[in-house]
Amino acid sequence: MKLIIAIIQPYKLEEVKEELYKSDINLITVSEVLGHGRQKGVTEVYRSARETGNLLRKIRLEIAVNDNFVEKTIKAISKGSKTGETGDGKIFVLDLNECVRIRTDERGPEAIG
Amino acid sequence: MINSGDTAFVLFSAALVMLMTPALAFFYGGMVRRKNILGILMQCFIILCVISIEWVVYGYSLSFAPGNGFIGGLQWLGLNGVGFEPYADYAATIPHQAFMIYQGMFAIITPALIIGAFAERMKFSAFLLFTILWATLVYNPVCHWVWGVGGWFKNMGALDFAGGTVVHISAGVAALVTAILIGRRKNIEHSTPTPHNLPFIVLGTGLLWFGWFGFNAGSALAANGLAVNAFVVTNTSAAAAGLTWAIIEWLKNGKPTIFGTVSGIVAGLVAITPAAGFVSVMSAIVIGMFVSVICFFAVSVIKPALKYDDSLDVFGVHCMGGIWGALATGLFASKAVNPAGADGLFFGNPKQFMVQAVTVLATIVYSVILTVIIYKVVDLMIGMRVTEKEELMGLDLTQHHERAYTILE
């Protein structure tokens, strides 16, 4: 089992969701986060005071999958969010030790799907 | 002779001006960080409570009762003798108390303007004492100079239709003084705090613009042509100033901002305030355009260069805009608009410009001296500034034990 964490551009969320659904991946957690990488933030202007390096709004996705779904998930996220410019984001894949479905007490790969 | 149309108009104008203080609360509240918005709202609303009482108990008497050139008498304490018959020296066609409550709304918003300068770092108790002393020792006398029977500005022939000197310059100067004396906010060397809620700023501006019709047109104290003139030039100046600020930003910074546009609108409203009953609509366009140039320069060049932390630009917008408005009245005033007024420099009367300049200078000097003294006294008695830890935690939690926004539910 793997936990896939992706940081993407907020305006790409709808396309990523679309790609995930096409690949039959329906379990997803989304949160709004702040951060920046090589883009180095944005410049905002308030009454002419320039604020450089402000943290950018990003979307963080968390998807837990069984091993045979890992590549499909990565491809779907990548396809939905890629523009070729800096700031497209990152995908992290982590090992997942355990998963429990609270309703039925099922554990492991059974519980994920 | 009481005129019911005039009375209805002035009472309604008083209600419009009352709304400007809550409007200001949101205008300022949106500009601070989210940990400090309740502090701003509380300061504005407690001023509504405190000065409403101050005004009827003694403030109105000190400001408007016949006295000497410097201050009003005590004969109207507790509104003694201020009844429902007109008092012809102020307004001959409305009950005296209608004039009193209309003026009371001006007394309320003036100290509230200062809040923006020391925002995010003043102790609530110290703020309260400072405000009461400032209203008593600065607002009431200056109000008497400008509008009171026997006031020395009035006797000199100074023109201040709706409060450019007494409201905007006196409060704007106090703002600069308190910002310097209380010092800069912590941890802002590398990045100035950004406004936490721009829509609140815009909402506040909309309500201020609306309320300002009561402020300026209502100052005619009658539902007549003069009120119409004030209403029209107020709207025109606000529009010209908002547009000008947006254009300056577009040219200089690449993009026009809503924050800049509403700052211009407020500056335009400030500038036309002393002039509203004396200038024509074409003059109002010029007054509005120039005020945005002046105030833009004040907030984007002077403030960063001098490094004082006037958090919400009270000096840059209200004081500079007020000074320009008072001087512009001396330039653009015309007897063709208001026969009871005077001609300004551009209409062949340079003396009026000098009179306006004297009133501006006197207001600045008096407000600086008194504000310094009041600040120092309160600072010695209870201390003005919150502790560093309280400042970092925010005034909402530390001064009021409340939070504006929750994360869950």
C-alpha cells in the first residue's frame, strides 16, 4: 500500500479530479495549503508597498492506493496538472503501513478500495 | 421657524454620519491582520458609546455654547437649554437638538479616525483614556474655533463647510504623532503586514461614501440648493480621486488595485469636505484628481522614507487630504456657488487662501502639542503599548478574550 501526496496548482484541481475518475480512482482528500518551490512566491502590492516572496496558494491531494494502482494514479495526477512551467508541483509516494476502514474494521489492502 | 423638510433632512443626515463610524470600523478592520480585527471594531464601537455620552454631558457645550474665541461656555452642560426651538446662530429652521445630535456624530467619528495609526499595538484601557482626553481637549476646542459662536477661525472668515480642519487635519495630525510615539509594530522590518480582508475594506468604503452625503450635504443644515451642491461635488470628487489613484497605480505599478482605488475614493471624500459648500462641480474634479496624487505620494514615498509606522495611513490619506482640501477651498471657493461664502484665489481673492493656510497651520500646531501631552500623560499613568507577547498574539485574544474567526465550525 502507498500513500500518494501531490502538491498542485489550485486551478488544475478540476482537471486532476477528472483524470483520476477516468482511471477509476475515487478516494481523495484535498486541502488548501501555502508554499512555494522554485517559483519563489508572488509579489503582491498593497498601497504601493511591494510584498515579495509571499507564499502561494496550492492544493494538496492525499490518495491511499494499493500497489497495482500507484502508476495509474501518478499518471492521472501528472496528466491533469502538467503545464510545463515552474510551479506545476510535485508528487510524493510513501509506504503505507496500515489502513483501517472504520465502519467495518477491515484492515489492509481490503480497506483501501 | 421650524421647517419640517429641513428637520427631516438633518435628522436623516445625522443617521448617515452615524453609519460612517461602523463603516470606518470595517474599512480599518479589513486592513489589519486577522488577530486584530475585533480590536479595531471594538475601538470604533466603544467610541460610539463613549463620545455619544461625552457629547450630551459636556462636549456639545464646550464646542458650541457661546464662550470666548478659544472654547465654548458651560451653560449648555447636560443639554440644559438645548431644546426644540431653533438656535438661529447655527440653524434657524430646525430644532436646536437636531443640530446638536448631527454635530455629535462628527465628534464621534473624529477620534475614531486616529485608530488606524496605532492599530495592532495599543492597550485598550490606554486607548479609552486617550480618546476621552483627546475628544475633550482637542476636538471640542477646535470645533469651537471653526463653527462655534465667537470661534476665532470663524471670526477670521475661514471656510470649512463640513470639517476639513476640525475633523481630518486634527485627527490626521494626532495619527502621525501617536504612530511616532508608540513606535513601529514588531517583526515588520522584512514584510509589512498585508490586509486580512480586502472585501471588508471595500464594504467599508461603500458605506463611507454613502454616509458622506450626510456629512457634507447635511452640513447645509437645510434641504436646499446648497445641500444639492455639496451632494453633487462630494460624489464627483470621490469619483475623480478613485479613478486617478487607479490610473497612477496602473502607470507606476503595472496594475490598478481595488485597495488603491478605494483609498483614492476616501481621499477624494476627505478633500471635498471643507470645500463642498463653496466650490463648483468642475473644481471638484480638479480637487479630487490632485488629492490622489498628493496622498499616493504620501503613502508610497514619504511614509517608507521616514519609516514611521502609521499602520493604516491615517496621516497619508486624512491629514494630507484634509490639508489639500482646506487649501483648495481657498483656491476654488466662489461666491457664484455660495453667496454666503467667499471667493478664493482663483476667483480674485488671495486673502482667502492665506486665511485657509493660517487655519491649517494653527490646527496642526495645536493638535501636535496637545496630542503629545495627552499621549505622555496616559503613557505615564497606565502605559500605552501592549507587551510584546500580547502584540504577537493579537489584540483580539489579549485585550478582549475573543476571536473573530474560528477554524472548526
